[in-house]
Amino acid sequence: MADGFRLRVCFRKVGRLRYLSHLETVRACERAARRAALPYAVSQGFTPRMRVAFGPALPVGYAGEREWYDLWLTQFVPASGVLNALKDATVADLAPLECAYVAPKEPSLAASLTIARYDVRVKGGIPPEELERSLAALMKTGTFAVEHKGKQKVFDLADALPKEPEVTVVQGATIVRMTVRMGERGSLRPDVFVAAATDAALDVTRTDLLIEDEGAWRRPL
């Protein structure tokens, strides 16, 4: 194939590795592909690099249960073989979960993944019912302003949060489940939104990344 073979990989980013930056995560995944001896393609130009493209960056400190990248190969290798080789070459906290080939001309992950789901674990004694009322009050305002680098960004909550936040208790822990829409103007950070309802410490995990297609949401594989 002239464009090579485009392999889509789902991986996790958990434990201490949640504190890797996006660039450090990219480099770690590239090193794993090299250790796995995969026939990866390289870019053209004066400084050829591995042809790999990642989905939306995960903020430092967030865990990720289903993160994504596309890796171009020069030769076809069965996806099951690639997955096993990557698992052997990757530390457990950054382990690949599944992979499959996709069409070379399919839109990029960064452009197509526009829905993110999060679990925000609230580390404090706030009663779930009180937290639920506080979040509902925030949603009723219709907008949410965020200060960033001296500038204010105002989010339309109906668009930024296409589903109402849900407060639940899992094994004694209070969890806020949020669905956030991502776009060219960025996205509302779930920890910032929940922090407006409580001063408790928060622990954030991105549980899924989805493609929005004609009103329906689906995974990239």
C-alpha cells in the first residue's frame, strides 16, 4: 500500500505514569514500538520521525482507561501479533489493550474524537446529595467561565456538557461521571467544573473517547 498500513492502538495510562506529559507519553509509546521491532513507517524530510498520530492529549495528572494512537507500518503484521509484541515491550501502566487496522484516509483521531467521558473521584466528606445539588445549580446557570493565562473563556454548558453530570457512589467513593464535548475552542476540564461545587481533592480518570456521528457516539474501533 502506498500509504502504508494504518494500525489503531488503544492503550491505558494509569498509576504513576498519569504524571507523564503528552510528549513523554508519545516518546514512551514510540520506544515501545521500536522495542517490539515493528516495521514502522517514517516521515519524509530532513528529520524523519516515526509516523504516529495520537488522539486528544490527556492533561498531566489525569489517568486514561482508553487512550488512542495510530501507527503506520510499512508491512502488514497481524494485529494480534502487533498487540502481543507491544504488550511485551510496554510497562503495565501504559499497556496496549487492543488494536486493529483502519483505512489510511480515515480522519485523524485528534479531529474525530470529540466526546470524552470522565470519572471524577471526590476525596472528601461532602454528602453525595449535596454535591448533586451544587452541580445541578451550576448547570442551571447555562454558562461557565474559566480564567486561563489572564483570559476568560465562557462555555455554553448545553454544548460543552452534552449529558448532565451524574453523582454516584462506588465502593464507598463519591464519583462524578461527566461527558465533555471537545472542539477547536478546547474543552471544559471536568476537575475545574467539579471544583466549583466542592473544595475537596479530586482524582480524574478519562474513561472513554468517542466519535460523534450523526447524533450517535461510537468508539474509534
